[in-house]
Amino acid sequence: MKKERIEEIAELLDKRGKLTLEQLDEHFPNVSQMTIRRDLLQLEQEGRVIRVRGGAMSVKEVQKVSGETYTRKIASQTDEKITIAQKAASLVEENSSIFMDGGTTALYLAKELPDIDIHVFTNGLAVAIELAKKKNMKVTMLGGQVMPENLSTSSPSAKMYFENTNFELAIISASAFTPEDGFSCGSQVEADLLILARKKARSVYMMLDSSKIGKIMPYTFAHLDDINVLITDNNFPPELKAKFAQENIVVM
């Protein structure tokens, strides 16, 4: 019975792309929501679905707009990314303008953001597609060459674009962090764009899950004195929180 139910959930998700827990409750009226959650967890561990807040998405649906590498990143540290995204979403105010990068944590943030009147600039294809579902948002996609490994765009003309663009807040994420080397990523082009974004913004919020701590990537785009707020998960080391506090950085 369990195996058949799990297969049916997987087939439903492949067919519809995304389902909420409420929709699954309606489809399986004699199964508890806790059991449904466990089924989704098993499917996620098998690499067949991606759990999101309040439901799940089919991996095949994500792969329609992403490469295999990006899909794997979405499925990594899911709970931590959802926690971070929820915290970040609570900080976004109506009638504001923000920049969001194209990382997978930014994609979770795009899902968590309420449908309010804000203007979002992004270089993330999947992020822009998710935000475009919201009726009250204005979304501006930065042009340029598509980088398939993270489904984002960049262009040598980005500097010129940012000179004529204004936003109050940059919400960006890092692939790695050490206190000595700062926040880093794996692409020089991506690092250059993130540097431009953080310099343009009045405030910079960094999203960083605890699995990135102690890792180093080739290109640093920010140090502690470049950010105002660090948004992280519940596993962030207390000793690092103290270090951020010494730099007058709010840790959430």
C-alpha cells in the first residue's frame, strides 16, 4: 500500500509539476498529513521530487528550466534554504526595489515572497520565472549570456546597466565563506556582477546556509564590512555569530 501510494504521488507530481499538501490531502483523504510528509521526504531522498514550503515539486518540472547541476543544488540543504528564504522574505517591504541573484536559495526566496508591489531585478532565469507568477510584482531580467550551471545571466555590459539602475536592497547568496577569505563563488563573471550589485545597493543582505562555512571558492565578492545583515539557518556556529556581531552585522 505504501509503495503504491508513493508511486501515485510521484506520478501526480510529474503530471502537474507542483502540488500543495492540501491538494494531496484531498487526493488521499484516508492518509494523515504526517504520512504524506514522510512520503515526500522519501521521494526527495530518491531524487524524484523537491520539497518546498507547503508541498513539493517534481524534479522533472524543475529540469524543464534548469540543468542537472542546478537541480541537484535545489535539492541540497532544502530545509536550511527554506528557513533562510522565509527569514529573508519577512524583511522585504512593499514599494521597495531589490536585486536578487540567480542562486538556488534565491529561488526559494522567490517562492516565499508575498505577492506585493515591489520591483525585483535579477539575473536568475528560474528566479524570474517564479516571480513572474505573482501579479503585483514588477520583474526586470538582466540580459547577457546564460550560464547553464546556475541558470543565470551575465554580460560585460552589466556595469553600464547598473550605472542607470537603482535599488535599495541587494539580497545575495554565497557558495562559500571563511572569515579570512570572505564570501566567494565559483565564477569570475558571477563575482563581478555581485560586486556591482552590492556596491549599488543601500543595504546588502547575505543569505548563507551553514554548509557553506569553512569552504573556499576561487572568487571573493564580499567581506564582512560589505554586508549589513546575514540571514542563515539554525545550525550557524555561535562563535561566528559573535564575530559578525562585533562587525555590527545583524545575524538572523
